[in-house]
Amino acid sequence: MPNRIVSSIQNIGHRVIESVWRLGVASRFFILVLLKSGTSLRRFNLVIRELYFTGVLSLIIIVVSGLFVGMVLGLQGYETLQKYGSESAVGTLVALSLVRELGPVVAALLFASRAGSAITAEIGLMKATEQLAAMGMMAVDPIARVVAPRFWAGVISMPFLAAIFSVMGVFGGYLVTVVFIGVDEGSFWSQMQSAVDFRFDILNGFIKSCFFGVAVTAIAVFEGYDAPPTAEGVSGATTRTVVTSSLVILGLDFILTAFMFRGVS
Amino acid sequence: MTAETLIEVNDLNFSYGARAILKGIQMSMPRGQVVAIMGGSGSGKTTLLKLIGGTIQPTSGYVKFAGEVVHELNRDALFKLRRKMGMLFQFGALFTDLSVFDNVAFQMREHTNLPESMIRDLVLMKLHAVGLRGAHHLMPNELSGGMARRVALARSIALDPMLIMYDEPFTGLDPISLSVIGNLIRRLTDALGMTSIVVTHDVQESLKIVDYVYFIADGVIAAEGTPKEVRESIAPFVHQFVHGEEDGPVPFHYPAQTYKKDLNLEDNFA
Amino acid sequence: MQRTTMDLWVGLFVVTGIIALMILSLKVGNLNVYNPSHSYVITGNFENIGGLKVRAPVKGAGVVVGRVTDIQFSTQTYDAIVTMSLDSRFTFPKDTFASILTSGLLGEQYIGLAAGGDDVMLKDGDKVMKTNSAMVLEELIGRFLFDKAAKDDSL
């Protein structure tokens, strides 16, 4: 069936062209958001309101997940390390894995599904109920008034959430290994402190979370703004936000890690 | 009634790709009148409002608002122009995250530097005009459909515009709310000296309040006239539309091959 | 400007975030031990650095006083030039002995500084003259076998 082959190749080509097209639209939208950010910086109240919705309301899930991830890391790390008699290095293991990787990455994944999806749904719904059009007719630019504050709030909250996640994780690891199992507290902290470097580990983790914050919120606001103005359109866009930003987080993490830790132990 | 023209639509064409939505529309709307644009679903009425508001560009022809050609304005000038326009969307389009008060105050806060105390007085005045002063603290999801539309009306007159466009203001309302909205449109237009364009397919309610009617069908103006002329019109389309007849120039059946052919009654004997 | 409870929550959120960053920097990362802005750089030539890596700690009497910032191979002397950045609070005499040591049996390698008796202190850009290379397991075993063979021969 050569016809079927041709049509499936055409289909693939069509999809590729379509996604490149969409990427172009998204990039233009992203630049537009940056250009129109003046309003949100001048009226910071708008950003504070969104900080509440993206940051404060994500706190619970971040704190609880961080605690559990740290506890699991402590437990698993202890099980393995004690075979080599170096269970005091468990603090190092917990802290390094959290600060370098798990903190920024897992916090960003949680952030995408908690706050990112909410941003997409909210903007998509505003579009579907003509609120954005109404705003435009009232001579107020919806990108400046609705999109930009949400974008900046997301960018600001992400590093804070990642740091809170890491701290809760370290605390969870401490709880399991020191308090429950009984690893020596002094060596737990001192090994951790001598192994974790401020510039290479903590600063790089912080930079990572900033990148993730920009990526997740940019995807979330674009999907919301670009959603077809129907119920199915908005729900589809919400799903796409979570899927796309999760993939982008993991891909970006690889690239950033390769850049940051290249050639260093 | 002054004959001064606020909106002039000249040979306006608009098409989505190859599909022509509006074909050579010619209109003239004087200040201080309520003008209705009627037509079946999908006849391009809402598109016409978007062209007047400048959210889409015409394929050819132009819309002139207060002497300015809308689609030739740059972004800043267009935004300036839109401050003189209000638009009431089909279901109100209230900002769901703001209270009734903040919805009405929205434009004042965005476009003026009025002190908060003055904004408060103005908002309550606008809400009083639509009879909802007591509901200023409610959120949009606590309002009924008719109330939401009245709040949206208060919001669109917040900065005393020269023109208000109503997109299907009567859809989905009970008879009481319906006549409340209808009377509000008339009263506010007269009291504030505005011009109103009502896009609707609710014939009976709108004929009671408007000064002039345009009928749009298939992208062209099929008929126009005052309500009296329209009621007495014998033009088949207008007659069908005004009296809500099932069949006429707008056929009941979607174009198809013959019934017999569809049911394979002819082929069997061929 | 109106104050709302929302502002309070956002304020709390930001404070929590900043505190978390400070805990990470000070408690987990131990920023106060090693502050790169108040540091001086010294170098040392080692015959063999073994498994020493950039960022390995530099310790004096077991206390971290700095970090290895760079390792280069010299084509003139065919040995390794190790650059160390030390906290300026800790100064060492000119004849300080730098050796590459291992923490524990299989632990990471670090540079241990043993102070000498000179009156002149090391300054920024100075070179440590006395160095001791890393223990390489193969050499160690080789030496052990050689010694044993020598002993057996002498018997």
C-alpha cells in the first residue's frame, strides 16, 4: 500500500512542521511577555497576589514531599552505606543528592503539576469565558495584566520552593538516620558540611531551579493563552502543560548538569 | 435627534481564509441611537462587532469611529480609541477572581489616577444605575445570569464611553431579566447620551427598544429600517425572521440531494 | 496601600524561602568555613597527585582551611602544579609541608598542611617548596614486595 505509506509520511511531516510552528509562536509569546513585564514590575501588588497562588499554595506539597524524599534517601543510603561501614557519610549522600539534583528537579516537577496546571487552567478559562477579550476591549493588555504577573510570580517562587524542598529533605534524612537509627549526629553534619560546596553545589542547584521556574511558568502561561476556548481545549492544555514541562525539566536538567559539573569529580 | 454620525461602515469585507463572512457591508449609525443588528446564528454579527472594536482587521473596506479609521490605528491609538467604547459580552465576561465592586472599578484603576474614595463613589453610582448597589461585595460566581450581565453593563459604562456594543445581551435570560436588560439599554443610552449597538436574534424584545434595525444574512445586509417599518415589512426574509416562521427564504432543510436519492429509492429502478 | 492577609502569607513564604537558602548555605554547605572573597592562593608541585581532584579540601591539622582550585601538568618539570585557595584567616609559615593524604582507607584525597617553623608567612601567589606525593597503591605494594625480597635475600 504505497498510498498509506505516503500518507503516513505526510502525517509525520505535518506533525513536525506543526510543532516547529508552535515552538515559534511560543518563543514570540515569551518575548512578548518579557517586553510587557513593565506593568507587573511597576505594580508589584499584581505579582504578590499571584505569588500567593503559585508559591504559598504550593508550600504544603513541597514541604511534605521534601520530608518524605529525604527520609527515603536517608533510609536507603543508610542500608547501602552501612555495608561498607561508612554510615556516617549518609548526611553527605542525602545533602548532595538533594541540593544538586532532587531538590530542584522534584520541586520543579511538583510545581509544574500543582501551580503550572493551575496557571494554565486559569488563563485558559479566562480566555474561554471571554474575560481576556473583555480586558482587551477595555484597552488593557491581557499579556501585561494577566500573563506577566503570573509568569514573574512563578519565576520568583521556584527557587524558594526548591530550597525549602532541599532543607526539608535534609531534615527528613536527619530524622531517619540520626534520630531513629542512631547515626552519630556530629559526623552526620560534619561530613555533609565538608562535602557540600557552596559555589558548586548550592549555587548551581539554585541556578537550576531558576531555569526550571522560567521554563515551567513560560510553558504554563503559553498553553493557557493558546488554549482553544472550550472546555476540552482548556483541559487538554492543562495536561499538555504538565507533560511538556516535566519533559523540559528533565531534559534541561541534563543539559545544565553537563555544563555545571563537566570535568569536575 | 442629531444626525451626526458616530460610526460609518463602508463597503466592509471580511473573510476567514477563502470563506467570506461579511460582504460589502454599508452602515451608518448616528449618535444617541440604539441600533440593532439582527440575523441568524453564524451570519457574521459578532464579527462585525470585532471589526468595530478593532480586534480583527477587515479584508477590505473600513470602519470609521468618531472620524478615525479603526484598522489604520497603531496599537496605542487603538487602545486610546477603545477607552471610548464599551462592550458587553454574551455572558458578561466578568473577571471571576475579582468582586463585583472590583470588576466595575477595574477600568478606573487601570486608566485613571482617581483616589480610592472617588472610585468608590463612582462604582456605587454605576452599580446603582443597574440596581445592584447592594451586591457590590459579591463574587461573580454568586450572581445569577441576569445580575452578572447587569454588573457587566455597569462595568462597561464605568468610564462613560461614547459607544457600547452588546453581544447577544438577551441570551439565556428569564423574561423578567430580559426586559430589565432591555430597558436598561434604552435608559442608559438616553441618560448618558451614548450610542448602542445591540447584536441579537431576539426580535420581539429588541424591536421594543431600538431606533433602527439592520438584518444581516449570509454576510450582506438583507434589510434595514425602523422597528415600525420592519414590523410591517413584506420582504420575505424579514417577515420570516420577525415572525419566526420555520420555512421561508431561510430553508428548514440543509441543502442536500433529493430525499428519494438519499434513501436509494431511485437507483433501484434505474 | 491596603494590607491583606494574602500579603502576610506571601511575606511568610518569602521569609521561609530565604531562611531555607540560608540554612542550605550555612548549615548544609558550611559557607562560613570557606569564603572565596577572603582568600589567598598558593601553589605546590607534586610528583604524583594520585586521585586528587579540583575542589578537594585543604586541611591543617584536620581542619578545612581551603580548597584545591586548579590542577595543571607542567611540561617543564613533568610534575603536577596544584593551586590551592586558602582562607585568609589561616596563615602558614613559608616552610610548610604539603602532602596528599587519604581520609580513611577508601575515602577522598585531600591536601594536608603541616606547619613549619619559619618566621616568614606564605603570601598570595607563593609556592610551597616541600611537598609529599600521594600514596599510590601499586607503588606501595611494589615497595613492600621489594623490601620483603631484600629481607629474604639477606637471610
